[in-house]
Amino acid sequence: MKKILSLCRTAVDKYNMIAEGDRIAVGVSGGKDSLILLYALARLREFYPMHFEIVAITLDYRFNDMCGDFSEIKALCDTLNIQYIIKPTNLWEVIFKTRQEKNPCSLCAKMRRGILHDTAKANDCNKIALGHHLDDAAETFILNLFSGGRIGCFSPISYLSKKELYLIRPLVFAREKEVAAAAKHLALPITKSECPADKVTKRQTVKELLNALEKDYPALQKKIVGALERGEIDGW
């Protein structure tokens, strides 16, 4: 966890992600990435020179019209002294029952972002922290290139002028395997996704491709992120 915390601090400092008095909403899905981000920010809060507050927000998709069980995440937040908010949604009903989307990920992401942004604003947050790590950045670059013919990626920090919110990604220098190892070591309450589209997306295909290529091209994903930085692409 020390390495994750160090990488998190490096990203926060390099991109000026946290300012004095920030109230940061952490989007907590229950997966390893968001839980490690929550834990890392809670630890960073203890010694970072800028004082900031943390609010954890989970969107309940209500799969199969059933409310999710987030009691273990609530217990973790209590331990970390973090306010925890569960926001009920109709995402599953709209996407999989009403619209029966064949490619649900795009619509889901758009709706999910909107609900998360509104929930953060309603709870007086000025920033939202997302658990995207280095592997996610490399995969997004390749997805944009292969699917859209575009050189680009999400930004480490970006501003949503319509919502007056900043999006920050403090884990962008951490590898997924490092995040997974830290989550296992800390025995965090990881919740398996119930989404029918989990592990069958284009992103999963690109993830597997990059992992295979790294056998012949060591640290390939780190090199891709390094290229984004050297090229100063999309705020890197």
C-alpha cells in the first residue's frame, strides 16, 4: 500500500489535484480500483498539507429490481471516518429492461456520470475522484485509436464547466496489478459486478491484447502513458 500511496501523492502533486478546503466525492462501485482509491485518499488526508474532506458515493443500479447490499463498504467508510452515501438509481431497469440495449456500456456510462455528478453537487462536493489507473489510461488510448481513429485519452484532471466540478484521477500512475495486490493485502470488501456486460466489452478485449503484447514489449502500458505525457495530450 505504501507504493500506491506514493504514486497517488505523485499524481496529486504533479497535476495539482487537491486544494485547501476541497470536498471530494469518491465514486465507489465496490470494485478494487474505487476501494483502493478511497483508502488511499483517506490515508493521504492524514498528512497532506492541504486540508480536504472525503465523501464516498455508491450508485445502486438495483439489478433485477433488488437493492444492493453495501453494508461492508459502509463498515469500511465508518472505519475510515468517511461519510457514505448510497444513491438508488433505475439504471438496470432503463438500460436492460426498457431499452434492452445490445451495447449498453455507452448509455450506462453517460447516465452513470450524470447521476454521480448531480449527487456530488447535491452534497456540496467540488471535486469527484475516479479510480482509473495507468492500465485504464493505456486501454483508453488504444480504444480511441482503434475505434475512432483518434489520438487521445481521458485527462488526469478536468473541469466540467456546466456542473462546476473537477474530475480527478489520483491513481493514474498505479498499475492494475499493484492496485489488485494492495486490495488483497488490505482484505478490502470487493463486490463482484452483477452487470450482464461485465468482462464482455471492447475494453476487455483491448486489456487482453495489451497484456499479451507486454510479454514481447515490457512495460508497454507505462510507455503509452509516458508518450501521452511527453506529447502533452489531453492535459497529460
